[in-house]
Amino acid sequence: MKALEHLHKESCNRGDIKEWVVHVAPDVLWYRVEDVGSYQGSLYGVGSYRRRILLYFDYYGSCGGCGAWGEGGGPDTQADLLKKSSTFSSVSGAVRAWDEETKHRGEVPEREPFIQAIKAAWRPR
């Protein structure tokens, strides 16, 4: 699986949620980022960070007071994004975390492409 490319490095629009995630965390090698919803929804990401699998889960909304990217707002820096992420040293641990997180959410993306992204993000030591 090929890593995602950042298409709008100089003019990244915060409204393009998937592009913004890749933009704000340039040290993460992203393999899949997907949002589910329209005006309000959930955001899911899988990447590789410091030789570990990174899972990013977040929420977003479209209006002030309805939680534009969670209660604290969307990430503005890589540090913000990393605070909302979890890292794993094994595929099995990341898959268990994915399954646990997604079973509590209403709308979720298709599981198999994310499992493939988790496998691609794994970097043995």
C-alpha cells in the first residue's frame, strides 16, 4: 500500500479534513485517512510515526458550539494531533484498538481497508 501524498502543501484548506490531517502532521507517514459523515461526523486515520503504528480518531462538526473537530476544536499542530492519537508496536494491538474504538461509533468506514493500512504502517524494529 502506498502512503498518502499531501496535495496542497502551500494552500491547504482546513475544510478539507483529510488533507488537513496530512498537512498538520507532516512527520506521520499516512496510509489512510477517512471521514464519515457530512456536517458532523467522525475522522479515522492510520499512519506510521517513529516506527510505530499510529491510530487517529476524532470528531468534527460544522458550526460553532457543535464541536468542530471535538470539544477543543481541530488540530492546529502535529502535537495537537498526536495528543489525540495512540501508537502501537504490533499489528494485533492496533487491530484490537481499531475494533474497540469503532464498535462504539455509529458510522464507521469499511474495516478491511483500514486493516490493510495498519499492516502497511507496521515497521519492524
